Amino acid sequence: MTTRDDPTVGELSEGAILRRILDRLGPSAALVGPGDDAAVLTVPDGRVVATTDTLVHGPDFRLAWSSAYDIGWKAAAVNLADVAAMGARPTALLVALAMPDDTRISFVEALADGLRAACDDLAPGCVVEGGDLTVSDTLTIAVTALGTLDGRAPVLRSGARPGDVVAIAGDMGVAARGLELLFARFTDPDGTPNALTPETFVERLVDSADAAAVSRQLRPRPPISMGALAADRGATAMMDVSDGLALDATRLADASGVTIDLEARWLGPDAARALAGGEDHALLATFPSEVDLTGGFMRIGRVRDRADAALLVDGAPYQERSGWDPYRDWDAGRG
């Protein structure tokens, strides 16, 4: 049904949709911003950190649970975290949006609001500087994030050294708990997601910790500013924890040719969930042992010489199958 104030994107031109989006994104920080074939950006120290991530309806979010604002926020946050994990400061996003032609323009506007709010809150000074619009049967949002090192050396996954301290900034397992709650309390008996409304949110999430966990799943809050701080403090390796602490710590250990030994006592009240859960987008880093970790990072283990296992927990090989792999887990219904 057509409404004058809230038409579908199929009833509007690409230019009209784009104007609605740009009106909500705030002023450009580029030499040439949205409106031309490409943006022209300044490069403060001659190097650009670049990353891209795609969120697809189904494996990455569910419209029954996520508002348009949530989707915009999450799409920005997951990419900002990857820039921060290099020790860089995010400066710009490029956003490609593919959507069904019956999508309401109010949905698109709210998604743009979420993008802007995440940038303003998590990475002040970073703005959307362009992108693309197209039609698709499946709602998909792809974001490319750009950043600057401000004169720093990039912090790679491959720099951890035996004797380094392993530390983390951000949540561990909170977003995973939120996803568990969504599947437990907001699905029909056959597993089909049902709507998460303000009323059902309050009704089914009476515990404040549960409500906070669901909020973290829908709108993650990675500690973006801690990436540059870690680089300034001499971090030897770093990465964004998106697929689970155990899986991502293993990746860092393999890249560095070392073994990481985590201490369960530092992983919170539910160490198993902290190890397995992803999507908090915490920053996992290693530091020389003499570095002062106060002010955001918390020690959770130590780097050791390479052993048979890449990851140990309390000195024992960690052998649980955990973490998120879209090719392995989506078919298993975990998306």
C-alpha cells in the first residue's frame, strides 16, 4: 500500500532515496563528499587502513529482532572495530545497500540514522562519505571502512612474542548471551523468529542483565578508541574478536607462530561463553610484559613458545568446537 509520507523504495527514484539518506548522515568531512562518482578524501599520513564487511538478512541479522536503526548501528560498529584493531582511527565509511523494492523509505532513513549515531558515538569524526544503492530480494548492507594510522605503525596479528601479556578491551560473551536469549524467548515452537517489540522486550527480558545482553547483540559497542591507545602503548599484536575469543585467539596465535595461554579466572563468571561467544567486537591484544594495562585493557593470559596446541586454557589444550564460521554454522541453523 502506498502512503504519501512513507513510500516504498520501489516507488521512488534512486536519486530521491539517496537524498533521503544524505539528509540524515550529517556534513561530509571529505574534499569531495557524496554526490559525485567517488569521494575524494584526505590521507593524513599517506597511508589508508581499509576493511569491508557485509551483513545479510538471515545469517547476520533478523528483521523480526533488529530495527533498521539497529542494523545501521551494527553495520557501522563491526567495521569500525576492524579499523581500530589495526591501531588506526576510523575516518570514513562507504555503504552499499541492497534492498527489496517494497522496503519503506522510513526504514531506509532509520538505517541511515543508525549509521550516523554509531559513528558519532563510537568514532567521532568518522562519517559516511558515499556508497551505492541497488535492489535485491534479500536485504544486504555492505560497508567499507577507512582509517588513518596518524603516524603509527599498524598493529598486526602476527607480532605476538613469547612472554607478552594477552589482554582484552570490551565485553566477552555478552552478545552471545543476547543471541541465546533471542532464540530462547523470541521464536515460535518451530524456531521461526517472532517480533521483538518494546512490549515483548520488557515482558520477556525482566532481568536487566538479560536486557543488556540482547541490546549488546543488536547494537554492539566495541571500544574503538582503545585501538589507537593500544598501539601507542606498544601492542605487539591485535585483532577484533568477532567470531569468538577462542577462535580469534587461535587465529592470532597461528599468525604469530606462538601459543596463547588464557586464564579462565579472568574470563568472567561464564568462561565457557566468553571463549565461545562472538559479536562483542572486543579488542584482543598482546603487550610486552612491562606495559601498564590500566585504563581499558585487562590481562587474560600470556603468550608462550609455540607448542602442539595454538590455544591453551589454564595450561591445557582448548579443544572445544566454538566460534562462528559462516560456512560451517549457517547450515547448522546458528545464523
